Amino acid sequence: MDKTDGIVLDDLDWRILAELQDDAALTNHALAARVFCSPPTCLRRVRRLTALGVIQSVVALLDPAQVGQPLTTIVEVTLDVQTMEQLDAFERRAVAEPAVVQCYRVSGGPDFVVIVIAADMSAYHALVARLFNAAANVRNVRSFFSVHRAKFETRVVPPERLPGSGGTRA
């Protein structure tokens, strides 16, 4: 059994999570059959994992290019002042911006790394004006434009299945 922040996940939980990460549209009966448990047990487990916050949401992943937003930009943001209030204020603004699809507070360099998806450079420049230039506390912005995405995963794997973890499960 794995224990993460007080939440105990057993092998059945991880099998359920693996299947849902592959296809969250599975019916409960189909999911139960794939993880080798009864449908009532499976439903109870999924509800528990959701209530605990292990399953945060069930979504459809879209291809940004197929929906008219092919420009992905990785942006490093450094603030002038790094007080907790200033960090929180920038984070709130970034999270509220629809074009920002990921926002990370980081250490050892910039204060934030932000992932932006936009239709084109004009849309990106409009975002820059809204989010970075309008904020007096932003000192530096470095933008990296993706020219090729080699991997995009949303999967979380059990810690013991990671390389160097000292063990694997079948």
C-alpha cells in the first residue's frame, strides 16, 4: 500500500486510477471488469478517491491546434518584490487568465513558470499586455515558444513504478 499525505492507496486503487487516466469515460461496469472487482466495490472506490481529492476532475483533453490555438508558450516570470502578498497577487492574476493553462511557483530562478496557449502572436502579445506589462511588480519575462511537443502526459504513476524507486509491482 502507498501512503500519500495520509491517504492510503492500495493496488486496486492504483489499478482504478490507471484505467481512469487512460479513459475516464468508461462505465462503472467496464471499469470494474478491467480492474477485476465488482461494480459496487469499484463505484465505492471511485467515489472515495473523488471525495479524498485524489481524483480532482474528469475532463476531455483537447488538441489546442485542432481548436485554433496552436501557439504554446512557456513563460518564466520574475517579480521585483517577492513578498508573500506580491507572489499571491501575481498568482491570482495568472490563474484568472483564460490563456494560462498552467501556473507554477518555482524556486532557483524565476518566481513563476506559466504555460500559455494562444491562437497566434497577436493573442500572445495581448496576454503580455494584460498579465505582465500591466503589473508594476513584474521585473522580467522570458518566453519560450514551442516548436514541437514530444510528450504531453497527464498521467500520475505509483511511486514504486518510477525508475530508481527500488521496486516494481506487477
